[in-house]
Amino acid sequence: MNSRSLLAMTIVSVLVLPALAENAVYLKNGRTLAAKTIEWREVAQEYVITTAETTMPIPRAQVARAVVDKPADYDQAVSLLRSRLYAQAIPLLESIVRKYRMLDWDVEASKLLAQAYMEANESKKAVAVMDNLLTLVPYDQVPAALKMTYWKALLASGAHDQLRRELDKVIGAGTPDAVASAYLMRANLFLKLGEDDSALSDFLKLMTLYPAQKAVQPEALYRAAELFDGIRDPRGAEFRAKLAKEYASSEWASKPATVKPAAPAAKPAPAVAAPAVPVAKPAATPAPAKKP
């Protein structure tokens, strides 16, 4: 899955938000408190809400979600991302994350900010944003496209051990879509570490066990073909043919091979015995004439 597709999916996942009232606090006991203003106090770990009648503090432990009016810069940031103007979008999103901490929009802006950092080749900053986001949102509620962004950021930033733990956890107990994506990412991790046999094993598991997960199949086919080509295995050509036939519209189908199949070793020409060359015998020396 390419970065543009991931960015589009991330934007869609953020824009499709639950229809909740603005300027309201949703308590874990089911009550909803409409508010004129809502303020988050970090030190006290509480919300202070102002209603028509009073101002009251509410501990974070009692709050399921606090929603305020959409920030004025949010739609502008989304528009900039769609235009791939990351350098302009990032400051707007950073500002929203700071100003709206624990007020819902910090979460939505963080989802976009992580992807924007990745597009701007700032993988360590993307990891930091995602690590903070996961303190606010349960892991199973993070959209699949955003998890892939997180994994790509961990891989690019060199956080290999952390990435391996994340992927092993998903492979052990995840949905089919999540497990298939985790196999793909773990195989890419093995590739980066130079563990080609383990990478090929994961690509083959993905293709064999999760054929219904079409989104990750093209990359797995392409990369497995590359590995097979490198060891002169004819299955490389078979996988490329399948990629071209079943996923012709994928970017991977048109991607040129980076590993060319090694030409089979040329058989040595059979040795040809040199023709025998007759050796001339030296002329016999005439016997000396006998004296009379």
C-alpha cells in the first residue's frame, strides 16, 4: 500500500466522526453535560466545565469523552494535506494538538499529524505522535491505516525491537485484516535486517493463509518474487505473472524488478582432444662402408 493511499485512508478515517454534540462532556455513567466552555487542567487531571447555571470540575476518571467546537484551522489543515502541502499543514496540526489537549480534537489532529510527519520524512516525530496518541485511544480503536503508518514510522526510525513486539502481538491475536498487514510489515522488517529466509516465510504465510486480504497481496507477491529471483528459483517468474494478471492496476504490478534473475551458469564446453600430430622419426644414419 503506497503512502498516498495511506494518507487518503487516514484522512477519511478522521473525517468520518461520530455525530456528537459540540461543547459537551460525555460521562462514563451515561450522562451528557452540555457546556458553554470546557477547559482541561493537566496538573489536576480534571475538566472544568461552565454551564448555564454553574462552573464545576469533573475528574478525568469520570469522563468518557469531551467534545468542543471544531478548531478553525482544522479544515484548512485537511485541505493542505490533500494537496500534499505537508510543510504548511504540520504547524497547524501541531497547534491544534497543543491547544485542544484532552478535548477530542487533539486526537483527530494527531491522526493526521503522524501521517504528515511520515510524508515529510520525519519518522521519529511520527512515532512520538503515535506513542502519545496511544495513551489516549485504545489500540483496538486505532484505524488500520493509521496502525500501518505507525509501523512504517517505527521501521523507518530504527525502532526495530518495538516494532517486532507490536507485530508479534497483532499476529498472535488480531483480526484477519490486521494479521495480514502485520505479516507484511514483519516481512519488511526481516528484509531490512537482512534475514531474507524469514522475510520470504512471512510473505508466503500471508499469501497462503490470508488470500482474501487483497490490499496487501500485491506487495507480498512483488517482494517474494524478488527474493526468489535472487536465489534463481523459477517461482519468481510465477509470482510476477500472478501479480500482473490479478493485480494489474496495482503500483506493484508496474514496478520494475530491482533483482534480476541470475542467469543460469553456463555449462563448460566439452573438452575436445587435440588431434594427434605424427612425429617424424629421425632418418637412420647409414652404416659406414666396409673397407676392402
